[in-house]
Amino acid sequence: MFDSLKISDLTEKQNTILRKGSNTRPTLWVVEEDGIRAVVKDFSTNGFLFRNIAGRFLVWRESKAYRRLKGLKGIPALYRVVDGLALVMEEISGRNVENIERDTRLPNEFFDDLEALVQRVHERGIAHCDLKRAPNTILGRDGSPHVIDWGASISDREFRFFPINIIYRRFLLDDYMAIIKLKLRHCPEAVSSEDMARYNHRSRAERLIRDIRNRLRELLQKIA
């Protein structure tokens, strides 16, 4: 699918821009072929050095994450990589959950399904690392959760050695903490006392790990 798509097609065919790029952020496009819509994360619009060094590296890393998550319901399919500079991904029909509480109350079943999805992702050896950003969680038209934007994700293989494996485990926990945080805004009565205690717990060692993790997350978010 989208086998004939070229980088030049993105501008020449006047496709819709979801987000304009910058020197260090990719442009997001919506493209359509044979009635199928896709989102393209395009690093070709970045500055020359960033495009050809960081951009190609980030496309390679994110495509690895999508391939490890291939076939999971709730994760966009990766259609292809174009010229090492752009990812062509399934467009998810629905609405992201940022500020969704203003007019919609997400049911507890949504969070059960989201937690089950995150667990399946972790079983594949991937941590999302950016679930606290509400736009990365989509309420699908069928009412089920979808998780997008895997540019900041990390794998167990990258963090398999001590002591950085401890940081990886913290990122796994953070994915769950993000679900609890969202759940507190919609159905706080469904948050267990154990989850609430875990959400509020901050030991000295954990604060140190969180500080290291936060710095790493900021770096990943800036370049993703």
C-alpha cells in the first residue's frame, strides 16, 4: 500500500498538512490512495543536517517499534518508509482524548482496554514513554482506545543492561501511571487504593530515577 508514494508527491499533490514542520520537527501530512487515508511523518522538510542525521535515525528507530508492534489492535499499521526520511502510517479515525472530558466522560471499560493494550505493547518489549501527552491516545469511532506517535518509544533491547534497565522499568511504570492520571479525570471512583498509592509514591531512589527519566523523555520529545 502506498508503494508508489514519493517524497515529492507530498507537496506536488497538495496533500493536507496536519502539522507544519520546523528545523527539528517533522511535517505531518494526510495522504490518500485508493480510498485509504494515511498519515505521513516527513523529515524531508527539516534542515539539511538534522534531516540526514537525526531524521534518518529517528525514522529507522520508530519504524523498528512499529514492526515489533505489528498486528496489535489499537496500534497504527506502518505501511512503508519512504527514502529513509518519512513514515507512512495508518490514519486512526476518532478523536484524541485531550480535553475530551469537557463534553464526554470516558467509561471505565475504555481504561481497562487501554491498560490491556499497553500490557500487550510491553510484552512486545516496547515502552511508549509519552502517554502522558493526551493527544497520543485516541478514542476510536468504535469506542476502543488507540495509541499513536511512537517516536519517543524505547525498547527493552536498548535498555537491557544494568543500571539503565532500571530506567526502562520506570518507563514501563510511567505508561501505566499515565493511564491512572487520565482515569482520575473521568472515573476516579474506579481507581483502586493500590493504584492511587503507587501513583502518589515518591521514594528518594525513585525521585532520582524520575529525574533521569524526565531528562531523557525531554530529549526524545524534542527530536521525535
